[in-house]
Amino acid sequence: VPISTLQFGRSETDAIAITGMSAYSNGFEIFVTRLIRPDAPGFDEDRVPGAPGGMLAERQSFQISLQLSDGRMVTSGRQYGDAEPAGPILRSRGGGGTSHCLLSRWWAWPLPPSGPLEFICQLGTGETRVGIDAQLIIDAARRSVRVWPGDS
């Protein structure tokens, strides 16, 4: 999907951005990068005895959600079972990184309806929104190639 980096915003120590997307015939993948300032404590810092216990947990948690052009909100969460979900889903698909850089992947299903698509990042108590025209994803999905024809 042809997009530029979509920066959610930054604080004194953190910056989170959508750094890429891939479209498939049935959904799309979102690549999120989170950076921690080099001179700030990283994700793997040991807790300091007597320090507030929630600081490390707060540093590690953020949520991504979507607002579709038809008004539906899609929050990240886990759907269980083999049945097709009743509505849109957004699911973390893992990631990795270093003490100061975290790369994560998110799977969204199905393809969004055409129109504005907003990505929402909640970090701590703050919320930031960035958006694109969903047609970029839809067009890229149309160009996708089935690797093994005949598989559904």
C-alpha cells in the first residue's frame, strides 16, 4: 500500500508511527514502529526498587484501533474459534525489537469500505488519530496475487 509514515505523535520519550501496510485479497496488515528516546529507560529496563510499579507497564502498553468510513469502530482483541467473525477484527500478529525500538504487526479483516479510514493510537491516557483514504488499501488488494491458485 503506497503510504508515507503516519506519525501518531510523540512524547518526551516515545514516538509511535504506522511505517507500512500490505494489502491482501481479504484484509490488510499494518506495521507499527515504536521508538524510545536513546537516553530514556528502555522496554527491558529492570525496575528500580521503590520506583512506581506501573511505570514499566505503562511504557509497554498501547492500543491500536480503527474507525471505518461507515462509523464502525474496530478495536484490537482476540477472536476465538474457527468460524468467520461476525464483524471486522483487528488483531496483533506479533513483533519484536530492541530495548528502544519495537516493531509490531496488526491484521485487519475484512478490507475496509471506501472512504476515510482512521487509525487511533492510545498510549497511556492520550489518544492520537491519523488517517488515509481506504481506497489505497482496496486498490492494493485488487493488485494482490494469489500465490497458490485454487486455495481459498
